[in-house]
Amino acid sequence: MNFSVRELESLRPRLRDGLRFTVQEQGAERVCVIEDPVSSRFFRVGFDEYRFFRSLDGSEPVAVLLARLARDSSGEGFSESEAMQMLRWLNDNHLLATESDRKTEDRTEAQRVFSRAATWLNPLVLRVPLARPDRFFARLAQLLRPVLGGFGFLVWLGVLLLAGSQLAVEWPRFRTGFEGILARDNWLWLLVVWVGLKVFHEFGHGVFCRHFGASVREIGAIFVLFLPMGYVDATASLGLASRWRRIAVACAGVYVELFIAAIAALFWAHTPNGPTATILHNAVVMGSVVTLFFNANPLMRFDGYYVLSDLAGLPNLATRARSWLSRTAGWLLLGAKSLRPERPHGARDWFIALYAVAAWLWQLLVFGGLLFGASALLRGGGVLFAVIAALLWASAPLLTIAREFSGWMRSGVGASRRFFVRGAVLLGLVATLLFTPYHKSVVAAGVVEFRDTRILRTECPGFADRILVHDGDLVEAGDLLVELRNDEATSEFAQARLELAAQRRRARYSYTRGEIADYQAEQSRVDSMAKVVQEKQAFVATLQIRAPIAGRVTSRTLERSTGAFFERGAEVLRIGDHRDREVKVAVGQDAEPHFRAAGASSSPAYVDVRVEGRDGDPFPGVLNHLDDQASHHPPHEALTASIGGPLPVRRVPAMREEAEHYELAEPYFEARVLLSVEGLPYLADGELARVKFRSPRSVTLFSEIQTAFTRWVRKYGGG
């Protein structure tokens, strides 16, 4: 059914039979709640709209009704465009009945059947009613009455504050639990926790709804991307006279989930890492972050929407916003002045307009996220699944939009040619924005290092007795740099020498007595002990650390190392050829194809290198090497977050003889960039740098969004 302003003088609409109206007081304002018993839906409208709706009995044209309302209201009635908008709203919500022929009724019914079929067949969202639990929730509300008031709220608040303090103390450990939270081996536990939380969530709505005297008509399950969720039809709470009671019912689910999450956090804080801690961590995240992000979000018609609608005093906020957005889109595409929405005059009008745009953008984001999630998590057939789901999900709203635009054009509101031209231009602009290729700038973190760098490590552990050089000193090959002291190793070497001397005396004594067999045995022992002495001598000699090449010494901690103990294999300092310098670059998996394409080019891959803390123009460099495989081992320790670098790390527990250490949280490729020597100032080893270049590989905005989402899934999905 379509309406136009010129039909007002002949149109005689009437409301459907069986609708129930309840007038409520909200402060100084009166509103009306319309109950549709057939669909179990409730609608809240202003009192002036209620007066107009009640006059729609089919006996008089709309123009006559508007004139009478204007006369009764001393001239303050509805305009013709406002009346048309209200009639469209009544029709869209199936609250209006008009005189029509059989073909129109059949067509309308066929459209409703198609819409219901698309909803049932849609694998992204599937709603399954299960029972009518009003009596059950009535008994449960009676049983829980002592904790549904102020005392229960104080207990709830105390538990949340205590849990928050525990999480603050254990925050580093709690944060590491996010790694791999979407990994496949955690899916089952997430599902179990999710289902349990949503059962309690919906029970919260049902209990509070019955506690305040409203009925609970239906309970069931709803599957979003095959993920089960419960639902309780608590729309009867819209008929409650108290706005704060309606808000309490809307918040009840989140209220219960936050309490369960707080209890789980308290247990988690006192549970060592393991399967139990993982389940508790899942419960904390699901019951707090996830439920606040979705259920408390007012941009979708979940709990947060009804809270915002009541707080703002705007009944049917989503419907008003959708109507404003629809008419704005129609005006832009059809160019009809009669569809042009009136400019917002007050704060309430601006709020509805801004909400309409924000809700539309958010729903597009969620819709795209679910599709990308289906294709990324399910892999293989996930893309086909996502396409089919998108078509089924979008079919009903697209059909409604097409029907509305078709009705406008048949009524003479706008021209079809103008619609198709403007629609084609709009689609072309969107396609151009999403699929036009461009060459992006690629940036990666790196560390300046001498090209030929030798890392000097201890072979014999010991205390640093003398440090003969400083950071930045130039040395020659063979220069003594550091002397270590190991009294135990030195004593063992001296003891071995004494034992060798004694063994040689025994061998000579046997020789002078002519005991050839004894002499040969003693001499064999001399040779064996001499090898041991040589090994200990070489081992003790490593206490003197000498320069293997000529170059520049680099070590930020060298001057503070006097008296420090160095384990075997520990790094003492580095020496590099100061004539050539390079940058070791950590290349992320998303940037690797661009580095690979630049390196494969026939011409040199020039890059800009900007060293942190140094002003002026960036230094020129050439991409020289890129590893074939990514690794969790950092290209340079200075890049790790544990010592102030940009790359996040994770702790690796000690295993057998290997000490506890850190590795990169994500695998990175190592690349090397050669710096031009000409005009290059002195750069110390370990200075952080940024490598930037324009990729020879073209990308699109769509591919970048897809890559970013896939990277997010890979990061939190454990691979």
C-alpha cells in the first residue's frame, strides 16, 4: 500500500481490529502504548499521534480528520507530509487496514510469506520459538524477590568492584589470555560458556519482567552464524507505566551476565593457568566485553536500544530513524521535493537524524563482519555460505525498499529515469572507492646495525673484572676488550697443570728404572692429561675477550657491567664494521607481499629510512634481503616490547635446560636494508628506525579491509 499527498482528500484508512491502547504518564508528557495481540508486539507513540490514530475508523477522509484535529488543537495539528509519514508507519507495522481489492491482499500476503521464508532459510539468523514460560517466570520471580531490589544491587555492585580490583592486579596475565581466544581448540569451551551465559541473560529479562507485573509471552532460541542464543519475549514490559522499570527489564540480561563475569573473575584470579583458568577467562570476556559490545549497544535493537529510547523519551526511535533515512534516500535518488525531509529543528530531531545514520553504518559494519567471519572461520565453503546468507538476509529489506520506491514512482513522486541514473552514479562511486587500485605506502620497524657485526659472547662464565673499552670506541683486530674473572676455572687449570707435572715425573722414574711396560702406561696418561690441560688453558684464555675484527664497539650496558656476572653464551658486546651500515627490519605478514614485490623488481628497491630522534630528511637505503620464512625470533632485541621496542612479545616458559625467555607474539620476516655511506652521520648500533616505501604492488580498499579482518581473525583465532 502506498500513499501520496494528493490522495488525502479521498483516502479513508482505518486501524486493524483488536488493537489495544494504553495511555501512560511520563512526567509532564503523555504517551500511548499500542499492543498488537496477534503479533505480540508493542509500540509507543506520542499522545498527539494517538489521537490521530484513534480517529482512523474508515468513515472520513484523512484531510477531514486533519482539519478537525487542527481545529480541536487551536491550529496546532499535523501537516499533510507528517500525516503521510504516520500512515506509512502504520502500514509498515501492519497496524492499518484499508479497502483494497483481492489482488492487493494476495500480493501483500505473498510478500509476507516470502519475507518469513527468507528469515527461516537464512543461515545467519534463525529464530526458533520453544515455549510459553509465563507461569515459570512468575514462580521464579516470587522466589528471587529478596535479591531483586536494593539489597541485591548493593551485593552486585560490591562483587563487581572486588572483581575489578582483582583484574587490575592480574592484568598482564589476563591480557595474555586474549591470545588465541578464538583458536579452534577453544571453540567448544567458548560455545559452552556462551550458551550458559545467554540462558542466564534471558532468564534475567524474564524474571525482572514478571517481577514488575508484565507477562512473558514466549521463550526460544535464535541462531546467529550457527551460534546459539536465547531470547525471551519481554515486549510486554513496554506497557509498564514506569520508565525506570522498563529500563530495569531491558538491563536485566546485561546485569546478570556482568555478575556472572565478576564471579568468574574472582575464581580466575586464584586459579593457575590451565583448562579451568581458560574457561573462567572465557566467561569473564563473554560476560563483560562481548555482552556490553552487542547487547548494550543502542545502535541495534537489543537491550541498549530500549534503554536509550526510554532515556531519550523517544518511543519507536528505530522506526522514526528508519523512516527519516528512507525518505532522505528517496529524496536523494528520486529528486522529489515532496519526499524531502524537513530540516531538524530541535535537539530531538537532530538526535533522530544522527541516530539513523549511525545505526545504518553500524548495521552495515556488523553485516560485513559476519560475512567476513563466515568466510574466514569456516574457510573453503565459507565464501559460498557467506554469499548465500547475504542474499537471504538482505532479500526482505531490499524487497521492502524496492516496493516503497516503486510505489513512490507509480504515484508520480519522482521519475524512474532519475532514480536509475542517480542509483547507477551512487553504485559507481561506491565501486570506484572500493575497487580502484592504488599503490600504498608500506612502513615497517627496524634497527640500525653495522653490516658486518660480530656478537662477542662468553665461553667461560665469569665476573667482569676489567672493561677496557667504551660504547662507540674504534678498535683493531686482536685488541683486548674485556677481562673476566673465574677463580674456579683458573684454580682447576692450575690444579691440572700440577697433576700433569707429577705424572711426567712418574713417567721419567719408570723410564730410568728400565720398566718399559710401566713407562708406556705412564706416558699414555701424560698425553691424556696434557690434552686436558690444553683444553682448560684454552677455556681460561677466553676470559680475555679480544676483538676478532677492526671496527666500532657497540653496547649500551657495557659501562655498567663492571663486576657483573656473565653466564656462558651471554652477549658481552658487539663489534661492527663502521664503514657499512644496514637496518634489520621486522616485516609483518601483511607487509611481506609488498616487500617481496619490491625485492623482485629488476631495478633497485629504494626505501626511506627515518631514525627515531633524528630530525631532517630520511636516509636513503636499498632493500637487500628478505627471509623466505617468518619466525617468532626477533631480528634484533631492541625491537621487542620487553625493552621498549614496538613489537609485542610473549613469555615462553622454561623447558628442561632452557631458561625462560621472550619471543615475538606474531611471526615476522626479517629484511635487511643497506644504507648509503655518502653523507651518512654516525649512527649507533641499536637505534630504532622506520623503513618506508611505495609498494609496486597495487591494492584496493576492499582488499585492504579483507586483509585487516583476516589478520584479526588469525591473531585471535590462533593461526
